[in-house]
Amino acid sequence: MSTDLKLTKVISYLEAEFPGFTMTRTDGPQGAVVLRLASSAKVHVVYVEKEFLESISIDDVQARITEYRLAATLRDVGEFPIVVSNNGCIFA
């Protein structure tokens, strides 16, 4: 299945968790997707690894990033970039 559909799930999750933030998407290193969330007061950066998107089923995306506590991790670390990998959320 296309990684684009899986990435859409990640984006939808982040939009729900960070209302009022503007999100931009760029290509990152080694096929990762970089999502930058910005508000007037804060910026969060998420690298979604290609391997994460390729290895997970679309039905498991929401559960996995919730299990990883992606939104809470972003709030806790502030502007420090986070990588979403098969091993969880790690610091970039």
C-alpha cells in the first residue's frame, strides 16, 4: 500500500493534536518526510522515517503513533526535532 496514505494518517493525527498550527511537508534525508508544525509561539519538527511508513499497515498507523506518544513527546521537548521510527519516537 502507498506510503502516502499512511502519511496522511500521521498528518491527520498531528492536525487533530495541534489545532491552529500550520503544517508544511518537505523531503528529508534517506526518504524521510519532514513535517514542520508552526504556530505564532511554537515550532515542532517531525521526521517520519520511510521504513516506518513501509513496514506498518494503514490500519495500525494511528494506534502506533498514539502508543509512541508522538503528540505528548513533541509538547514535552518543545522545538527539538523528533524522528518517528519503527523503534518509537527518538530525538533527531
